[in-house]
Amino acid sequence: MKIEKFAIKSEGEWCSMRSGHSLVFQQFEQVVSNVSIKLIDINSPEVESLIKSKIKGELKPICPFRVDWEAESDWEQENSSGVASGSCLLIPFPTSSTEGMMLRSVGYTEEIETVSRYEFLSDGTFILTTKYNQSTTEERIWFLSENLRCRSSVIKTAKGTGILQTSYSSEIRRLKD
Amino acid sequence: MKIEKFAIKSEGEWCSMRSGHSLVFQQFEQVVSNVSIKLIDINSPEVESLIKSKIKGELKPICPFRVDWEAESDWEQENSSGVASGSCLLIPFPTSSTEGMMLRSVGYTEEIETVSRYEFLSDGTFILTTKYNQSTTEERIWFLSENLRCRSSVIKTAKGTGILQTSYSSEIRRLKD
């Protein structure tokens, strides 16, 4: 399963440099974040609880993982220290070796539970597409080396005709001392 | 030929928002540019002259195009008005419907004539790899819609072991009045 290898390769502590492009207003956003990715036991209560909340029929979950992040943006200050943070549990349900569904406890664009579709391109690039109430988001992740992940995203209007924002992150693995 | 469709789709006037990430120093760069892409007659003198300067054996050129740009960066001021500009002629030599060589009059990372390798991924993403004297560069371009192109690049050390800089551009087509 490509998704299993992808999750294992992603596990670790990352330092992320993220640039957001607001297309209509031609504005740049810059964010530096710490991102932590951990594989989670498939039998853990949080995994079972999320699966129960969204019925997935015959599909079998594999290799769930959690993403935690702490970000400092130059656009908005989420709290008094200017630091925003969050956490998301992701559970893949492969439909083939290169495609599947992805359950997420928190979406990327809207903070709701979502069911996304994922696929891998011929060079291993991972693409995740999510339909929200107000928008559709495509995220793509590819590895430039074992220790550098690239991540781009695009937020479209719900019908997919207008594009609101794009972003790009360089994620560098924090090596252990 | 995918390269022909790609060149035709790229022709036009674009407004580019580009973010550069200097990984070692964790620095962000922001650049707004005007980019113009034009198909060029394959029998034009500039095309013939560039081909003569690099012998390509049996391969046949197809669909050459020129990229002109004018950029304003927040990092460096190339001349008194802070505007940098340039021009590059590109000539594809397909080796199959999805792969080939690309002759360039000016490289991306070093200002020399280069011969790059290109390929298309399964979703149509275009990847261009260039070996320079001091570095290796990978550029990837994909269309999010007819009027929005994304472009990412990575600059590695010549041996490919170290990664120096990444960048990402959102390129929005300027529609005619």
C-alpha cells in the first residue's frame, strides 16, 4: 500500500515554511510552524470513535496518523502570543494500492470532520481532495528527499469555478541531536 | 505530443506571485512578476541559431516558445527602479509523447545555455530537470484551471545531496479587456 509507506515516511518532527497567496488581493502570507506527525494504533479509542461517526461500509482502515502543529503567522494573531495550534487525526481507507478515502477529524479549510479522496501520481506525489460546505480544497505532497517534504494547496469555491487562495510549504525534518 | 498542448495552453500574459524559501536561513522572498509566453516559428533565425549551438543528433524540435518576464522582488534591486527582467527561448525535442529534452537559451539557476530533461506525470504535471555547473534544479508546472498555473522549483547542490532553496509561484492569466 502506497499510503502506508507515505505515512511511515512522513512520521517525525518537521519545521514548515509556508507561503500563502491570496489571488484576488495579491497578498502574501508567511508562516513558520512546527509540525509533528505520529502513527497511531489502529485499535486506539480515538480511531474507533472517529470511524463510528462516519460509516464507511466495506472499506478497511489502515495506518492512521495524527498531525499536530503550532504556527506563527504574520497575518493574524490567534491568541495573545500570536501562536495558532491544532491537531488532526487522519484515517486512510484504501480502495486500491494508489487510491482511497481519507477520514479526517478536522478539515484543512473548514473545521469539521471530513471524508476526502486521495490518490498517488506516477512519481509518488500524494493528492488529497476535500469537498467542504463552502469550498473545495486540493492538497498535494511530494518528497524532494527523505528530509524535505513539499506541500501545496488550492482553495476553490464550492462549485470549483473560482480559485480563492493557493499555498506552498517547504517542510524540513528536524533531526535528532 | 503533450509538450505541444502544454506550450499552447501556456501561451499568454500572466501575473505571477512567487514565494522563495531559503531553507538554511529560514528566509522568505516575495516577488510579483509579469510573465509573457509566446509560441515562436520553428524556422525563425533565433531558433535555428540556438539549435546549431547544441548538437541534438536525430531528435526533432517541436513547438519552440519564448518566456519574457519583469519582476519586482523584496530581496534585491537589480537596477535603480528595483525591477529585474529577462527573456528565455525554449525548444523541446520529444523522445516520446511524455518525455524529451529541452534546449534553453538561458538557465533558471545559472545564466547559461542548458539542455534539460522533461517529463509529464500521470495527471499532466510537467517536470523539468536541469544540471548546471554548481547545482541541479527541478521545476514542476501544473494547471489548476485554464487561467491558473502553479510552478514550484527546487535548487539542489550539484551532487543532489543538499537542498538550497525552494520556490512556488501562482500564475494568473491576464484576461484581455
